[in-house]
Amino acid sequence: MICLDGKEDKKANEVGVSALNLNQLYYLCAIHKYGSISQAAREILVSQPTLTVAVHELETEFDIRLMERSNKGVRFTEAGNLMVENAKRILMMVDDLKVKMHDLSEDTKELRVGLTSAMSKQIVPLMLQPIEQFEATHPKLRIKLMERTYNGQFDDLEKSITRLAFGKSLKKLDPTLAFVPLLLKEVMLCVGPSHPLAGQETVSIEDFKNENLLTNLMLDSKTNIAISDWLKKSGYVIPFQYYSQSSVVEELILMGRGVSLSVPRVYISNDQLICIPIENSVSFEYGVFYRKSKKLNPEEKAFIQMMKIVLNED
């Protein structure tokens, strides 16, 4: 028997029926995912003693050891792995039930969409008016765009804080996530209007191999790593210079202090910059992710289609 409020059912215990609560199962799955109690506590913002007590209660309830503890972390026993496997199913069923009940409710629903801070400067202004129009035709739905770190937006998906996450397709290898492609764009060379290459219809890597490459993405970001790999395969090693603010990068480009390799529709928002196609460039695919365990409802599908139209407008 599962007690949703975490309180034991005395009558159930009297007849020997097991009494669990969902938090215990959630904590156990978190420890299994992160490999240690301390790491799980940091990731889900719960104290270590709370997790330890939850595991102890489960082991006491079933009179069986679920995990072995050591200085290197924890190792789940056969019983522990079986418990985690079934706990995941239970939690998914509960999440699905919540969505179905929420869909039947007459209250206004909120569709929360995560995206990275690097993308939000460009994407959010593009989406504001279309979202307003979309909400007008879907009066019981409110769209909320939530800025997150790259990894944070996927953690939010798992915790059901957000329903969708906008990002590059590089994450679609995750077997728990479904991906809907929305935009396919090549990396372009972005320069200031006074730059010698500003009048070119296309450029080659040879044309900018000695330029100062500026980026507002972390040097170890998946985007910069992919661009660096593309340059290396073409025979060039060009280092990036990092600035945390995209506005600083754009201003330096306008001043002639460097150039950028970027996807204009996603990362560049300054209309004064000139973005030039690159011969044999590398492409990135962008779209929305959602958890496979939670199917999209018609309103969410309509919103995703609206995003696709907006992102592909010239």
C-alpha cells in the first residue's frame, strides 16, 4: 500500500501489508542515479540524514539490505536494483496520473519550458508576441519560459519542474528523453559592418584563420567543442576567447576586435552584425525535449508547432 501523505496506515500494518511513501522511492532512485548519498542530497536539495533514514526505513520494512556503503559511494544489492526498477515504474505512473488529472481540471494550466541563458537573449524576444497570440487562442494555458543552465534544464525535466526543454539535438542520445526537431542551422561567421569580410557572400576557414574568435559560451560547451572539432578536421586550430556576456562579445565584434562563429537565429541578436555563410560549415539541430514517460497532449503539440514556425521565419 502506498501512502501519498507519507503517514502509515495502522490498519494495513496490523494485517502485515507494507506501507511505503513516494518520497522513500524517489530518494532511493536518486541515490541509485548519482551513486552516493552525498551527491544525491546535493542534486535534489535534501539533507543526507533524510536520505539515510529513508533507506533505513525501507530496509527495515522489508528486512533486506538494499545497498552496501563504502568510502567510494554505494553499491546496490540485487534486491536494491529490483526495488529501484519497480520504484521508477511507480513514480512514472504517479507522474502520468498527475498529468491526466491536471488535464481534466478546469483550472488554467501552465506549460513551463526551459532554455539556456545563452539562448534566451535571442529566443525569448522572438517568442513573446507569438506566445501572447497562442495564449489568446488557448485561454486555459499559460506559457512560462524558464532560464536554466544546460544541465539544469534537463534536471528540471526529470523532476517535472518543466515540461519541455529547448536545446541542441546532442542530448537526444539520452534514452529517457524524446526529441522534436524544430530548427537546422549552419554555423556562420559573424563580423562587424566595417570588417574586410563584411561584403563577402561566402567565406572559407582560410579567410578567418588568423582572426580573434570570440564566444560567450563556456569553452568546454558542447557547441564550442563541436566547432573546434570541425575546424581541426579541416586542418585548423583556432582558439576561442571567452566572455560571459553575449552583449560584450557583440560590442567587441562591432569595434573590430574579433569575430564569432555562431548560429545567428539562436545566439546572435544584434542586427548590426553581419553573418556570412561558411563553405562546408558544420550544422546544429535544435528542438524541444520531453520525457518519454509523459506523452504530449494536443495543446503542447500545438505550442511546439508554433515554435517551429517562429524559429524558421526569415
